Amino acid sequence: MANRVETRIAELGRTLPEVPAPAGVYVPALITGNYVHTSGQLPFVDGNLRELGKVGEGEGLVSADRAAELAAVAALNALAAVKGVIGDLDRIVRVVKVVGFVASDPDFHAQPTVINGASHLLGDVLGDAGVHARSAVGVAVLPLNSPVEVELVAEFA
């Protein structure tokens, strides 16, 4: 039987994925005290990145709207990593911090708008427990040429 959080994910028309395999020598998430820290999660869907490159306005760039959806996918992958170490997403008390990275074209300055995709997903899924502190950072390039990467810290009981 699905728990409350996973039921909400399904109501939003989404599926909690399997934990994406690490792209390097690290673990997807680890516990310290009552906190889970995830590694940066890319927007993998079925093991593939559906979009590659930098975010910006113009030909050959990933649009801010599309990148926001990719940030939501990355946040869903982060939730999968959390589940992988605590077993049940209903144990989440609060998402404490989200850090989002956006591979940005030099003229792109709307990183917060992109990472809103992750923040909205967490709020939609977890309600008040999904409200968090956040950083949205523009970078030159991300692993595997991903447009976005999201990591989070969640408190659990």
C-alpha cells in the first residue's frame, strides 16, 4: 500500500523513480542524525537525460520553463534517494534546504525561476513540510551536460 507522500506523487501524475545510479564514486544519500543529505540529482527519466546543454533564451538553449520542469524531475529523483535510506517518505518532517544548480548561458540570470520547479514539486508533494531554505546557483557546466542539478537536506522522524 502506498504511503501518503507517494499517493500524492501519483495524484500529481508523477511516479517516484528508482534511485538513479551515481555518476561517480559517492552514494545517492546518507543519514547523519535525523537528517538525510542527498547528492546532487540530475533529471534522469528511465536512466536518460532528456535534455542537454545550457539554459537560456535563444536557439540551441534549454528554455527556462523546460529547465524548471527538469528541476522538478531532479527533485523527484532526490526524494527517491531519500526513500532509499529512510524507507518511507512519510517519515519526512521537513525539507530543510534545497540547492539547485543551473548550467547557464552567460546572458541568463533567472536561475531562481528554474529552481522554482523543484521548490513547487516539493511543496505540492509534502505541503508545509516541503517549504525550505534554498540557493539557486548558475554554473558554467554540470555533469553529463545536464541543464540542472538539485540536492536537498531533509529532516526525518
